[in-house]
Amino acid sequence: MKIGSFLPLAFTLTATTFADGTETLGAPSIDFADGRLVLAGTSLADPTGLIQVDLPQGAVVRQVVAYWDGLDQPADVQGDFDTLALNGTPITGMRIGGATNFIANYFASGYRADVTHLDLVGPGSSSVLVTGHDFTYSTNGLALAIVLADEDTHLEVRDGLDFAHGRFAAPYDAVAPMTYTFEPSTGAREVAAHLIVGGVGESRPSVVEVRIDGEVVLEQIDVLGGNVGAEFDIVDLEFTLPAGATDVAVQLISEDRGGSYAGSLVSSFTWLFSGLEISEPSGVHFGAHPFWWVTNLWRWDAWNACGNVTQTVHFTDRFNQRFGVTRKQSGMRNSRRLWHGLMGRGSYCWPMRRMLNREAVAALANADSPDMNFPFTPDEVKSLYRNAVGAEEGEHSMSAALQLFRAANRLGNPF
């Protein structure tokens, strides 16, 4: 269901929270601005790398953070700080993960530097030249995490260095999933996950998974393998967070699932960054309390030619017919009207169903009133109700549907 969101969003990390992280990503030890995220990067397999950034005209850049990683031999060569140059200006990054023993005497490290003050990018096209990288074995690449002002978007970031190869012993056989949890919303919202990954060789099998409330909703097979240059990848995934969802998990997997690289040695990789952004729908939503609809029956369509609010829903409509349910499912006799449900009548002796019917009728009237800008459409109200009473398959219980209707019906009245 496409339902507008209006409940406050609060993120938490379900796993142990780190300042950055080794063999997991953690909350950054620097402050990150809120807004919309754009990633741009380049491989650093060569002595120089060029990042091309294209931002919308009028974009306001709030923050720019550089991430890079590579392999050293031995572990202590690179140290806790690393220096390279962007457009000729030296920058120093702090190690946020590693040194992790990759194989033999090779160690992986990841670094981060806030470079907002350099004014490297702005509206339109910008180019950033990367030079001076000096990992003793290889530098995978560098990416810029660019945060743009967007008041309708909330951003959560995790970073560090999490290394994995599917054929290695634990804990290096897999990376820790990044799980973001939040309060359930009555509305669907658009979500984007942004990842920075180093070290994936060409034609090496891998998987990127997104799970919502434990169910896989997005599976990207063999999308890694140097999409911005040798052994460096940026991944942008878009999906919809349905109403009622409480968590999103993002995970990289070193596994062969029969994709375009099937039969090759599975990938090894270093996961540096995971950013999750949720776009809040613009506009103000309203929803009138059931009592308002009871005391303003003249606002219903066809009851009065003046001051109508609803468009097609009449309070004299038969309840079961309007919602497409049976007497057994609603607890309402087939002769009962919407106003019976609104007043809590005719629902046998089931208090929960009586309350649900009352809120569902108010929600249907609100949804049928364009000036309300209600977060549900009439079809969504009916579908959610049918779901709750078992008239159609779905995940919402009666108590969950009641909670959603109640929240929506108390958003305020524009009349």
C-alpha cells in the first residue's frame, strides 16, 4: 500500500554501536549532517584517480567526507593516519577500521576525512583529482560521501572496515549486517541504501541483500566488481519501506548464487560505508476524529448540497458492502450502515472489532475527503481493514490496524 508517512522517525542500531568499526561498521566518530546522500568515487589502482561529480542546479552541499582503503605489508606501515591529496591539497584521514589481516602478511585499513572546507563540489559538474596515495601493496579507491540539504530526507551513516571472503574462517567469512530500526509508520516511504566497497576483483561472485523485518526484499547478484574502476564499487539501492515496518538490514555476502560470474572464485571485499536515507513525503496530512464525523453527518456526500467533504462515501452506505467483507468478518449485520459502525453499534459483543469498525469508517471518510490530504487512500483503508479481519491475506492484525487508523484519524482537522 502506498500510504503517506507522518509519524516521527527515530533510528537505532540493533547491534553493538562502535565509534567507527573493525569487522563491523559502526556509528561514525564524527558528526554527519542530515539530508540526501550522493556518492561519487574512483579506483586508485593507478597513480592518479579522477572523480566526476554531477549535482542538481540549486543543490546546497552540507558536508563532504572522503573514504579510502587499501592493503599494506606489514600491518603497521600505514599507521593510524594516512595522507593523500585532493585537487592538489593534502588531506589527512583517520583510520576507521583495521589493520585487518587479509592473507599472509597483507593488512587492510580504511580511512576517513571530512573535506567539506575544501569546497570541492557544488551545483553542476565538478572534478576531483586524487593523488599521493601510498599503500605499500595496493590502494583500492576513494569515494566522496556528499550530503545535500533536503528537509524531507533523514540520513543514517555507519562506517569502518569489515572484511570478508566466503572461503575464510570466521569471523572473516562474512560481514556483519547493518540493521537500522525505527518506530512503525502508518505510511510507506521511499528508502535508499548507499554503499562503498573496496577490493572486489573482476568477475568474482557476490550478493547484496536488503531485508525488511527479516524478509528479503531486494537481492542484487554480482553487481560488485569495480563499477567505478578496478576493485572499487559504489552501490545505490532504492526500495519502498511499507507501512508498519520496523527495521531494515543491509548485508554484503561473499557467495556464488548462479549469477553472471557463476563458477568463479567468490569475492573478497572490504565494506567501508553504509548510508541509509528515508524520504519523508512532503505536505501536511490531516485526519478527523470519529466523533467529528458523527456530529457532522451533513458533511457526508449526498446528505447536503452545501459543505460536503466526502466525495463518494455516504454514511448510509451498507457497511459490509462498502468494505467488501462478510457479516462474520465484520461482526455487523448486512443491513447495518456506515453510521452504525461509526457509532460502535451492531458489532455483536466484540469490543476490539467494534473499536476497529469505528476507526475504519472514520478513516474511510477522511480518505474520501481530498482536502484532508489523508495518508491513506479509500482503497488502502478498505484493504487494511480487510487484511485485519481476515478477508484478504496480509500482515496486519486487528490491533495493528486499529493503531494505524487511530493515529491517522487524530492528525487534526482542517475544517
